[in-house]
Amino acid sequence: MKATPYLCAMKNLILLLLLACPAISWAQTKREGIALYEMKRDLHASLTKEQEQYKSMMPQYMTVKFDYVFNAKESIFKYNEDEEEEDENSFGARIKMMRPNLEVYLNQTEKIRTEMRGFFGKDYLIESEIKNHAWKLTDETTKIGDYVCKKATCTDNEGKPVTAWYAENLPVFMGPMGYSGLPGLILKLETDNGASVFEMKKITFQKNKEGSIAKPTKGKKVTEAEFEEELKKMKAEGKGKSKIKIQQGGE
């Protein structure tokens, strides 16, 4: 039987669809999974002039690991419970960093951000709309892991500079600490004048378990302004305690 132009066209269409299936599948898998981020914090940069006398009693840097579970609709950024960070100060005392009580949930469909923060023994639940950061995109690039990333900058609520490096070929428009709105997953984030750096160390694309992305519900419900006001009151009352526990004798 002689092939007609119609049959030839149909064969070509089927062939194109078969070739496109792996690419479609690849794009879908790159939108769901879990990433491990390491946060490196310059503790000395956080000290006031009055507190500089304590520099010798503490390490300069603190490192904490976070899990970032995501899909195309929502994500949760939270402390990695399998990690426990320790360091030594200049006197040989072992420094144990207490795990931060922090969860940041984003829902892109509903445009809602829910953040659970723990300070001074109290938990707070802050819900708001997802913030639209005024990102400035650049052509500057760097490589993080296997991914070429582009640089973008903006400022936070206090006017401090924020730098993000995002991967365009990872179509997840969210990132650590609730930052979002870039054309790709943020693999490195620098905040607080560079004193805090979050960097992706490992990423696994997979079908996440049901319930692995859960909106935080624990804590006193407050607005951002109310939380800042309570934080000021606690600091003024001198209730702020160090997040660093020192154990002598290498216990």
C-alpha cells in the first residue's frame, strides 16, 4: 500500500510525540523533590561593639543544615533533624549549636506564606501573602554543583542587600527562607549583608511522600508587625538568651 501524504504526516507527528515524551517527563521530575541546604552564619558579624569581648569565647561561623521539600505548587523549608553541629572555641571548649525553630511554607497557587518562628522559648505563627521581591536580574553566572546559575539581587524589609543565584533549568520558582519569584530554583542565597549564606549541597528529584509538605500550625498567630513588636519587648526586658551552649572538657 502506497503511503499517502496524510499517513506520512501522521507518522511524523507520532514520532515527534514519542521523542518529546522523555523531555516532558524530565521537566516534570525537575519540579518535585528535596534539597539539602547548608546555612553558614558569621556570628562575629552579629555582635555589637559591647559584645565584641566575647569573640574569643565563640567560633566565628555557625553552620546549620536545612531541608527544602518542594513541588510545582508548594514548598517547606525547615531544619534538618539528622544534623547536629558542634565546634570548639579558642579555649578548647566544645560548642553545641541549638537547632533553630524555623519553618517557612509557601503555597504558590494560593499566594500564601506561613512562617513558624521560635524565639526565647516561644513559638509564633506568621501568615501573609507571598512577598513580591523587586529582583534585579543580571547576566553574571557561577556554577553550583552541576548547575550554572544566574545572579539576581534585591533588598529585604530592612533595606539590606540580598543576593540569589538561581538555576534556570530547574523550573521551581521558590527557594530557601521564603524567597521566590525568580525564573528558577534558588541554589544560593546571601542575606543580612552577606553574614548568612544558604547554599544547596544536594538535591534529589523524586515523588515526595504524602504529608511531607505540611503547613505549620504550631505557635501564637501574629502579624509580622506584631511579631517584631513582641521581639523588641523581649529584648528590652533582657529575656534574650544565647543560642550557644558551651560544654567544658570535651564532653
